[in-house]
Amino acid sequence: MLLVLPAFAQTSRFEVGLALYRDGRLHEAIELFKASEEGGEIQPLRQFYKGVCLAKIGRFESASASLVSYLEIQPTDPHGWFWLSRTQLLQKNFVGARHSIQRCLNIQPGSSEANRTLGEIELEMGQNQAAYVAWIKAIQLDPRDSETTYHLGRLFFEADFFPEAATWLRQTLRLDPGHFKAATYLALSTEHLGDRSTAALLYKQGIAQSKLRNSPDSWAYVSYAKLLRQTGKDAEALSVLEESERLCPNASALALLGQILADLGEKRRAEAVYRRGIQLDPALSGLHYRLSLLLRSAGRVEEAQKESALFSAAKKMEENARISISAIRQ
């Protein structure tokens, strides 16, 4: 059903769709672009904007098809290649994404966004040094790009270079004080460097900012709760994890919450929490291990043995993943 917009009575369907796109009304824009096509309007940019809209709402296969169609007639448009690369990256088609972003950079080598995207692709392909080179170029082109500084901070953090990680993450927060993921990873880096009091403040900052942006960050909650546990503040840790359970349920947070509840003797609730965590992530070995201990302590040996077997299988998978990560760091 077509949208009725009197103000656009003398305007093409494509132009109405473009106005809706600029207003963030992506689903409606897509419908207008379809109507434009069905009405035979000659609009060379229609497939591009349709593809961008589809990508932004997560319909990546359709987005790729639309962008490929556009690039067949406009092969020198760097924006088309950029968006095709972003879409392929989100589809985990890393070879295709790298090809597309290189086509973009061949046309527009001074694009900081394209260099940042190239870094993301290289990282996904295990090429850490190439990712670093691409991100350094991106930040040279746009020193105020907080996403690039965040990527650099994460790159150093994952490689266990915590002072370097902290430097880039602090720069991210200078550029974007509300960047809650940067606050969380700066807290983790600071904790690794031995400054627990500053880490606690940064975790609280990350949690507060994530709530302000309507995206509560479970990783900030669980990391802060772990720090509280290490410093003997179990009651505060329990409160943090219970809030996490309400706002952003996460398997790792539930594993820690279940452990605290079990220690407090609330075994029935602990079991329910463990089982909810397993539903969220059956591959998290710690949940199976803790649940097996809880069941065994209650005399439910057969159920405990089943969880122990699941723990062993999950642990093996985690070890294999850890070996792969170590190989990438090297």
C-alpha cells in the first residue's frame, strides 16, 4: 500500500523515498523505491539508496543484490563499493568485502571510513598487522574518528598490550565521552595494569552511559561484578548482576550470578539462573560445570553427570578457539 503524502503530489516516488530515507523512515523509503521502479521512473541512484536502506535494516542479501545491480551501471561510484563492502562484511563474506573496499579505495583513497572498514575486514581475516596499518591511515585522515581509535584500543587489548590499549581508549573517550564500550575496555585495561579503583569508576561510567544510550552493556556489568567479587564486595556484585539480569541477560553474567546465589544457599534460584544462562549460550562451559556441582550437592547424580559431559565438550571447544586466537596474535 503506497503512502499518501499530499506535500509531494508533484514529486516523483523516488524523491519521496529519498526524503523518507533522509528522515530515517527506512521501511517506508524502500516501499517508495519499489513503487518508483514499478512505475518506470528513470532514477539511476534508486538501487543505491534502496540497497543502503536494506543494509541498515539488516536485510543483507537483498541489499547486496541491489548494490551489485547499481554498480553494474555506476562502477566508478566509491559510495556504492563502500556500502557493498559493509554489507558483505556483515554477511561474513570477508573476501568479497575486501575486494569491494579495495575498489572503493582505488577510486577514493582518502576516505577514512573506507580505511577503517578495511581494517575491520583484515582483523576478521586474522591479519592484525594489516588491520593496524589501515586504522592508522584512517586516523591520520580523520583524527576525530572515535570508532577508529576504539578499534585500535581493542586491537592492542586483545593482544595483551594494555598500556597501548589504554592510550587509544582514553583518546576515544576524549572524542566521545559517551562511548561506553571504550569505557569498559579502558576499565579492563586499567585493571590489568593494577589500578582497581580507577577501573571501578570506569566500569560504572560504562554502565551508566550504556543505559543512557538505551543499550545496557552486559560486558560492563559482568566485568564490574567480577572486580567487586575480587575485592570482597559480594553484596554489591549481587546487586549489579541482578540489574544486568533484568536489563541485558547474558550467559557469563548469569554464570556469576548463579555462583553468588549458590554461595548464599539460594540453590533453587541458582539452578534456575544457570539453566537460563545455558539457554542463552549452551557452549559456555562454566555454566555446565557450576550446574553439575549444584546438582551433585543435591544428590541428583545422573543429571550432574550429564552436565559434566556437556562441560567437557564445551571446554574442548573453548580450548580450540583459544588456540586459534593465539595463532592470530602471533
